[in-house]
Amino acid sequence: MENLEFGVCRLSVVPVRGEASDRAEQVTQLLFGDHYELLEWHKERKWCRIRIQYDQYEGWIDAKQHHAINEEYFHYLDRAEFKITTDLTSSMLYNKSPLLILMGSMIPISSSELFKMEEQFAFNGEAKNLGQKREYDYLKNIAIKYLNAPYLWGGKSPFGIDCSGFVQMVFKICGYKLLRDSSQQVTQGRSVASLAEAHAGDLAFFKNAAGKINHVGILLNENKIIHASGRVRIDALTEEGIFAADTKSITHTLSEVRRVFAE
């Protein structure tokens, strides 16, 4: 039987690529505290293919950025009620060395006793319990913190983020688990019959010319939407789609609205 290997991100952000190459497409990112399972090694163990535990997304990371943990600690990370950071950036001491971490990072500090923790952490920024569900007003405040973050394919940080990464991270901070891509997120929650029946906090999904879902954003009050397109921005939402004031045109065609918040 193959020995399973596991890891946890101990850097501020790590690119996860579609292939085992620095030149390959970035498909997503690891933030500090994300844990994962190793699926295979490649190129003399210079790259490893991983499956991120939070959303089961797969890709390749540079082996130099892999931090190994044992299976027992991996499963402990699943059970523990850790905290997630809510400041754009925070500083912490990790093994007595300063490290800058980004909003949405997992801090291995909980109300329970630490589990054979050989690493040393010191953190005093703003954070909340990951599992604590928060409602629309809190969600809006978190989403606004990402405003003007540049668009970055595969990004999940305030310094580069894509549309589905933005939605996933905002909802994660608010205690709701979403999948990684817009084409996956559209399968979650429940469908809202029409835009007229939509609530602030609902997700709006958009389609390309072939009818495939390729964009997502979060509804705000007064028919506004916050989404990542070029940058995280707020635009008007109509029955047709997103109306951008700067170009005075429909930039994305509305497909459907879905509700993730429990009612």
C-alpha cells in the first residue's frame, strides 16, 4: 500500500499550477494554513501534485514550498476550530521569524489545546473562528476590503484574485464553504427564480457565448454587484447582465442567481 504524504502551507501564498513547471498556468493558490494531500512526485521530487483539503482542488506546487506534516496532524487540522484572518495583511512570528500573511489565512490557534505543536506561532491581528457563520452585513464588509484588488487568474489574495477565488474567499471568511471555480459554485445553494426575487448576498452567475458559466459575483443592495473583472469592482446588475458605467455596456451575460445563505 502506498504511503500517504501530507502538507500544510507555511508561506504567505504559494502558486498551484496546472503542470509541473514554473511556466505553467496558475490554477489556484495556497494561503498560509491551507493543508493538502500529496498525490504524486515528479521530476526527481522537484514538484509535487497536491489535493487541497478545503475544496479538493488539484495542482502542482514546487517541492521547495512543500511543508510536510504527518497524517495524524493532517486529520487534526480537519477537526480543529481554527481562526481565519480578516485583515488585508497581518504579521506574525512563525518559529521566531517574522512572516506577513494575507486575509483568509488559517491560524493554527484554537480554543482547544494545541496538538503536539512543534511549531511556534505568535499572532495578534484580527481573526474570527472559521466555522462561525456570519450574515450579509459582515459579508459585505469583507467583500469591500478586496475592492480594487487586481484580477489574477488563479489568485486568492487581496494582491491578485480571480472572480471565483474572490467569491470563495469572502464566503469562507463568513463561514460558508464554496468550491473553487464558478462552474462548480453554480451547483451549490439553491436557485433563485428571478433577479427580482434575489437578495443581497446571493451569487450571480454569468455565461459565455457557448452558454457555459464563466463568471460569478456577489449581489449587493440596490441592484449592484461586486465582482473581479480587471479588478474587484462594483457595477450595476440588470436582467441582461453586468452594466459597466465606464464603458456603458453589458460586460457579462446573466445566467442565474443562487442563494448560499441558510434561511
